[in-house]
Amino acid sequence: MELHTIDTGFFKLDGGAMFGVVPKAIWNKSNPADQNNLCTWAMRCLLIEGGDKLILVDTGIGNKQDEKFFSHYYLHGDATLDSSLAAKGFNRNDITDVFLTHLHFDHVGGAVERSGDKLLPAFKNATYWSNPQHWEWAVNPNEREKASFLKDNILPIQQSGQLKFVAAEDGVQFSKDMSIRFVYGHTDAMMLPLINYKGRSVLYMADLLPSTGHIPLPYVMAYDMFPLKTLTEKKIFLNEAVEKELVLFLEHDPINECCTLQQTEKGIRLKDAFKLSDL
């Protein structure tokens, strides 16, 4: 089995929203904001190559929304989903499975493309995976989260017949080397892939830990639906990362792909940051 980082470019989000109650004077040191208080974030996906499967975890923001939509997020960078797949010797038609950690637009936008006046799955040979609890949460969203769940990103997957669900049960086995951990603070029933790779355990953090700048426990996003739940979940996972020496794959960190953690006098902090290819 091989794991590949798939970069899909960068976007910008409000720094205050990304760090919640933490004062700007503190978070701005690790994630400097521009004149509009916006910080740069990656949209980093993961490709799992193994046997007859080629699994893509998340898809980035895509390119089918209108100019007004994209004007809010300042997309930049040279990498795209297609160029990153091509750099690894693959294209969209090679993907057998698209595993969606959750259905917010920056994670699922690239799963659907616009073809003329139709919205179609961008990976025509793939099975798309979600879970019934999160799917229901996304297609009937609450008012606070509604702007993150775009119907154009979600419903065409189901309408195509390519959608399947995994059970929303912690530890469910998705494949021989990949199990799923469930968390409920950021959004309901977000899925974190845990992958056995080269004798290590690699945990795809999605939005539970967006970046190394979010490692201290109180650094919880204002975007989270249930921040106290996130705090509890984050504490469990950070302790586990130290105890089991997990490799954490970071979807949104603008610089660091992966990291490990260590216990310090100030609590759990960064140990090492490195590229996935360094494993």
C-alpha cells in the first residue's frame, strides 16, 4: 500500500473564526492574518493506493460554484486536484472510492462537477462513501451550518446511484488497513480514517485538528457546532496520539502535512512536523 498527498490549493478563512475564543494576539503568531483578518489554509486530500483500490479521502472545494461564491474564499496556489493526481500517475477515472470525512463545501466540493447544465459525479467510476447520520444532518441542515452544506455538492452524488453508507459506529473497518473513527463536535458524525502504514498508524484529522496551530486544547474553531464536545474529543485524540505515537495527517495546515505530538510541561504540543513521503 502507498499513501500520497493530494494538494488541491489554498483558500482563506477568517482567523477569529478559525481560532474561536483564542485572542488574535496569540494565534496570529503561528497563523499570520492579512489586512482583512484572513488566514491561508490548505485543502489537502489523501490518496490510498492498495490492491485493486484507489481511495481518495476528501476532494477540496472544486471549481463549479460562481464567481461571487469564490470571491469570499480567495482561492490561490498552483496545485489542483487533477494536477496532483496526474503527478502521482493517476486521473479521476482511476479512483475507485471517494471517502468523504464530512460534507462541508471545502471537503466535498470537488466530488461533483458541472457538465453543461448538469451536475454529475466528478469520479464516474467511484463509489462515494458517507454515513447515514451525517448525510441526514447535511441534507436537512440547521440554520447555523446551512451555508456549509451546498445542495449542488451533495444531492447529485445520491442521484447518481454511486452513494453508499458505512455504519456510524466507531472503529468500523472500511478496508484491510483502514478503520474509521467518529467525532461529533465539529459536525455530526464526521469520519476520521485511521490507516496502518509502514508500521505506523496514520490518522487523517479532517477538521478535528485543522493545523499544528490548533494543538493546544482551547484552540477550537468557532465553526464547530458543539465546541465543548470538540474539546472532549480533542483531548482524547491528543492523548492517544502521544501514547501510541500516531502520525496525524493535517488537511488544512498551510505548511505541515503531518505531525507527531509529545507531552510537555505546558500540555501536549508539537513534536515533529514532516511530509507524508518522509515516512
